[in-house]
Amino acid sequence: MARGPLAGRYPVVAAMVVFALVPYLALSAALGPLTPLIARELGMSLQAMNVTSGMANAGYAVGTVLAVQFAQHLPQRRMLIVYGVLLVIGSVLTAAAVDPAMFIVGHVLQGLCTSLLLIAAVPPLIIDYPAARLRETVVILNVCIFGAVALGPVVGGAQASSHGWRPLFWIIAGIAVAALVLSLLTFRDTPPANPGTPIDFIALGLATVGCAAAFFGASWLLTHRFLDPATWGPLFGGLLLLILLFVHEYTARNPLLCVRSLVSTLPVAGIVAAVCAAAASVSAISLTQTSLADRMAPMNLGLLYLPEFGGAVLTAFVFAKVFHTRALHYFVLVGLVFLCAGILLMNGTAPPSAALTSVGSGLVGVGVGASVVPALFIAGFSLRSRNVQRVFAIIELVRAVAAFMVAPILLYVAANVGSNIDSGTRTALWICFALSVAGAVVAVALYALGGVRHPPAPSVDTWMSGAQPGWFSPPLLARLTHKAQPEDPC
């Protein structure tokens, strides 16, 4: 089959992207109240469940790099179907699990295949259609990535209130099947991107071992002390390997990821803002959920985070109005201010009150929606559009590490710092606030040190043509170093 009956139809392709991304992203945020139910039924300890979630998140992070490598050497749309089949298999395994092995394998497959689908399916949705469609695409990306995550606590609370977990997992499996069907209907054979390039085994090895080790160490904090070698060894060892990954990609002659291309003022500032926003927002939601879990029914607790979804949706439509203007840069800064305000509200009382948590979650939804996906575009506009897949992979890798690994560490802080859990939660929320402030301050400082007095508006048509970047990004710290932009090997 060279072409599906609905190939090229933007609404159908967009629906395929939505169905491919939503299952795992929503599920990862919904697992909190469901974890004891799953553990009890399958005979797993809470520690085993925590490690399973950690390995699924590691799979999501690793998949961003694997997807780029596969795209270089294998037919991209055929691989999209392979990823879809594996996502269905993983989703069915988790829903039908009768023992820990089935659940663990299935859930890790869900995490891995979601990021494979993300990197394979989203860039074509951005660059394969006319520039007029880009406005709709930015809404879809924000709602998919952050709307799904924001709905997770609500969905998880509703399912936990019925004292079961399988119905939700079967719904997730059904959505994965729908994504696979749509990928077949929209199939359009696409050749490999660069079949002659060598396979970057060093990058693949560093990404795989680094993510697995770092996420394992973070998940081990549930029952082990931070100073336990079984915790800090893999945690810091994994982070070191991820740092070596970026060093290797910066110095390589034929890099898999365009790290060197991103080392300039605008993309570095955007990525810093995105990383800080992701780490602060996911951690703040996890901390307040954990603090209130024993004080409220699961359904009532989940509804406290419904404003987060509303904030994410609202932000998506505002973003669609400003992404092609110079206001994009200020939009990210405003988002970080909203995020700071939301965390402050959540931290207004100890334990967090229902009212402040609800309002704070809405502000967090606005803040994270205005900062992370916009960072993708700030970075993406700084390179030619043909590299958007690699840019997206880098941003999703660092976002996944920040969002999914910092939260377990701050939950450990909440449980072990201070006189009680409420005191520890306040301390951890102050760290979340500091992270969001740091994202704003560092980003603004980078703009100033790069000599960016008037942030540029992107030339979207030029960028979409692939001929040139959407704007010129000054060299990093240009006012201090006076160096020219390094040569781009990508």
C-alpha cells in the first residue's frame, strides 16, 4: 500500500496524532490514585509499581532518540505503523494483565511507543501542510501534550472512585487501536531521511543506559534513603551519561541530534524555560496530590485539577494567536509568571487547601501551556524546518527527564524534610517555585547577554520553505564572548 484512502487529509492526520499521544500522557498523570488498586490485584509492591512507572518514563525519554535514528535509515511512515502496533500490544497487555510481568512489559511499551509516535508523527503535521494550518497545529500540540496530562488526575480520580482500574486501561487500548487504524488510513510512504549516514551507536547507548539508570534511581527513592548507593549511584550515574550524550552530540561530525545548532541565544533560553517549567509544574501537582490523597475522596481530589485542563486549553488558543509574532518571546515569560503564582497559591496553606489548590492548578495549566510548547517553536524557528524532528527530540528528551525525574526527588524531600509531611511538602513546593523563577530569570539573562534588545518575529513562510531559519539567533553570550556562530553540521 503506497497511499491510504485518507492520506494528506489534515483533520484525519491530526486526529491520528491526538489518539497516538493522549493514551500514555493521560495515563501517566492518572496512575496516582490507581496504583494501590493495581498493586493489590496483581500482587505487586508499591515499590515495584514505582519502578515500573519510572521505567515507562525512561522508555518515553529513550524513544525520542530512537525515533530520530530509525527515521534516518527506515521508511518513516512504515515505522509509524510498527510503533502503533506495538502501542496497541502494550496497551492490551496492561489492561489484561494477570501478573506483574504482563503489566510491566505493557506499561514500558506504552511509554516507549508514545514517544516514538510523537517524534515520528508530529513534525510532518507541522511542516507537511501549508503555513495556514500551523495555527491549528499549535493548538493540537498544546492540548495533546498538556491537556492530556492535565486531565490525568481527573480521570484517575473518577476511575479510583469506582474501586477499579481495568476499564480505564481498556479505554486507553481502544484509543491506541483508533490511532493505528488512522495511521493506516492516512498512510503515505515516506523514504528514510538520511539512509547513508552512520548509525550513532554511542548516542543510542548513552541515551538508553543513562535514562534507564537515572529513572531507576529516582523511583527507588520511595523506599530507600537518598544516600543509599542503590539510589544515588544510578541517579547521578545516569545523569552523567546524559550529559555525556549532549557533549558527544555537540562534538560529533555527523550528530544524530542537532545539539550544536541549538547552542545559541534564543533556543537555549527557550529550552531552559521549558525544562524549569516542566519540572516545577509536574512536581507541584504531584506534591499537592500526595498531600491531599488521605484527606479527600479520589474523585473530589481529581476535580481540583480540572482547572489545569481549562488553563491548558485557554493557553493553546492564545498561543495560536501569538506564535508568529514577536509576542511569542513575552508569552513564555508571562507563562512562567503564571506558573510562579499558581505554585504560590498551592503553597498558601499546609496542608494545601482545596480552594487554593483548585485555583493554583488553573494558573499552573496556563503557565506550563505558555512555556513548554512555545519553547519548541523558539528553538525550531532558530533552525531550518527540515531539522524540526531532531529539535523536537532534544526538547522532549530534556522535558521528560525534567518532568518525570524531578517529581520523585521532591516527593522524597516532602516525606523526609521537616517535622511532618505538611512541612516537607511546603519545602518541596518552595523548590518548585524557585525552579520556575530560575527559568524566567535565566531566560531573560540569556536574552540580555546575547544582545537581544528587541525579540524578533519569525518569518513563518521562509521557515516553512526550509530554505532558512525563521529568524537569526545571536551566538550564546555574544556580548561577553564576541564569537561567531559555530558551524552547523546538521
